[in-house]
Amino acid sequence: MKKKRKILIIGSSALIILLITAAVIWFSGFGTMIRLNNYINHESYVSDFDKYYQDFQTIANIALEHQDELLKSQFHSLGIGYDKGIGLFNMNNLKYIKLSKGEQQSLVRVYTAFKDAGGNLELIRVDKNRVSFEIDNDNFAVVNSLDGKKPTFVALPSEKNNYYYIQKLYKNWYSIKGRTK
């Protein structure tokens, strides 16, 4: 009887420890990353995009001013930096791009649009026919299609047709969500 009681206590303790560990992982950044990956709020972008369109367009135009330089390099991306106030920097040479106050405000509003929808804007990628605003897990983007065609990949051309959700937001703008990696 004492042996069964001892086994029951040890088993119950192990189960409690396992549940606590799972809860800690879930509520830590790892769990948050998994939830954002699966539940980013597309409807928020759709309903609010008109409000942010001009800000997205302003930042896309800045990215396009640097398109030739970015396409010749390893990373076709601009990062979001905070060293000198919010700004954009070339991810190849880490040089900041000078932004006016109005452009900085547009960048803040674009960043806020992602936060409000449950994402975290990490970079702005420039490719031949598109500018994409991507979250930190390469699984969701707001894309400005320069040729007007529906995008076929989320982050990298090598992942073509690896998405399950795409929606037109405005003129040549789309939201695209990738398959869970």
C-alpha cells in the first residue's frame, strides 16, 4: 500500500512539473512566436489598410529608391533600426538611410499597423517586381506588387507557391501568409 501511494505521489509530482514547464514555455517568447505564426490577424490589415496605405506607399517608395543597390547585394533588405530614432538601414552595409520627419512618422505608422494586427515588422525586402513588409518569422508579408500580379511567395522566391492565404488589400497591395514552417 505504501509503495502504491509513493508511486502515485511521484507520478502526480512529475505530471505537475511537466504541466508547469509547458505553461512557462507557452507563455514565454517561444509560445508567443508560435501563436503569432498561426493567428496573425489578416482581417485587421484588410479593414485598416486604407488608413495606412499612404504610409506603406511612402516607405515602399524609399525602398525602391535603393532597389538597384539592394538587388546587387546578398540581402535585398532594409532593416528597422532604433539607434538614431526609428529609421531604415541597409542590411548589407548597415548604413542608415536619411529619413525626413514625415517619413519617420510613416515608418512608425507602418510598424504600428503590424503591431495592431499581432505581428512584428522586421524588414522590408526589395525584389525585382515587389516590395514586401515582413514579420519576424518570414511567414507573413504585406506586398506591393510593382507589376500588378498577385504575389507567389511570402519571403523568398525559392519558396514559390508555399502559401495558403492571399488577399488583395488595395490596388497593387496584397497580404500573404505562408504555410506553417
